[in-house]
Amino acid sequence: QAISMSSPVGNADAMSALVTRAAQQLAQMSMGSVDAARVSRMALLTKMAARKNPALLKCRADSLLWSFLDAARCGLEWDGVEGALVPYGDEARFMPMYQGMIRLATSSGLVKKISAAVVYAGDEFAVYRGTEERIHHVPSFSASQKDADIIAVYAVAVLMNGEKQFSVMSREQIERVRASSKGRDRGPWVDWFPAMAAKSAVRQLWKFLGRRQ
């Protein structure tokens, strides 16, 4: 059955079929073939995403197709870990999660390792500046760890020469980033607030590392 690219995709099977269509386009663009096993995996992930978030079925088929192509360009998957498909009305977008951004950073050869963590109100946490900058963080696993209890987030990069760089964001700074997002009251900022907060710290650190190049 033909899919109208300007209409809502409608069902999970049609949405999954768009993955194959995207793979064919990529094959034509690269003048080669694509990994059939990976295409099958992404088709399955697409059906799972549709079941988890039925709002994706109301998105236009063309926006879903572009989302798949964006993910392929990044080399990431919409598995809820590396990235996710996010509906904005009738438009779908691929959004890298912070784990996906870390993967891109480490595979670029710029850094050896990047990690990120959220800080809850019950944690022991301190940031030391001056001549020897460092972070001290001892999580408390007995205290409440709800989204409302997050007070800060940070990301740490280990460069190829062993040097360490980090970024820290307060809850107020996180909320400012959220307020500037188109989907601040829905989607990832509601469903995956800790991950989005961590992504903000990774993005801030990535900008700093980019200025060092």
C-alpha cells in the first residue's frame, strides 16, 4: 500500500516500512548497500516506539522519513538510549540522547571518555574551582531520587592527553534550557527529564571542547 508522505503515517506497519524506504534512499546516495540486519532492527525499534508513543502515528510520513535519515546521518538509533523519535504535533523529529552524544564525541577521536551524572538533593556534592578544579560527588541511594529532587547535573571529559574538563549546571540553569525548548512541557523533558538534563551538560561541555580545536 502506497504511503502518502504528506499525511499521518497511521499505523506501526506503515511507519516501519518507512525505515526500509530510508535505507533504500541511503543506499542510492552512497551507491552501495546497507546492513539488512540493522534495517530489520531499526524497523523493530520503530514498531516499539509507535507502541510506546502512539502520538508518532499522527505524524506526517515525510517528517518520520527525515527523522530516520537524520538518525542514520548521526550513526545513532532511536532506542531511547542513543536517541528517540519525538512528536511535535504532526511533525516527528529525531533527538539524540546524551548517551548518543557521548558516543559521537568518543568516536570522533577528540576525547577518550565522556561521562555525565545527575545530582540529587540527598547527595554529597561539591565543586572546587581555582588552581585545581575538581568535582566531589557521593550519591545517596537512600534519599529520594525523583525528578523534582535533581539539584544539578555535570559532565566530565577525559581528553586524549589525559587532561580532564568538566561542566556543571545548576537546577536553575537546567530549567532555563528546558524553557527555551519547543517541547518543554511534553516529550523527552517530561518523559526523560534526568536524561535531558544530562544531555544539557554534555552539550555545554561539547561546545567548550569545540572551542579548543
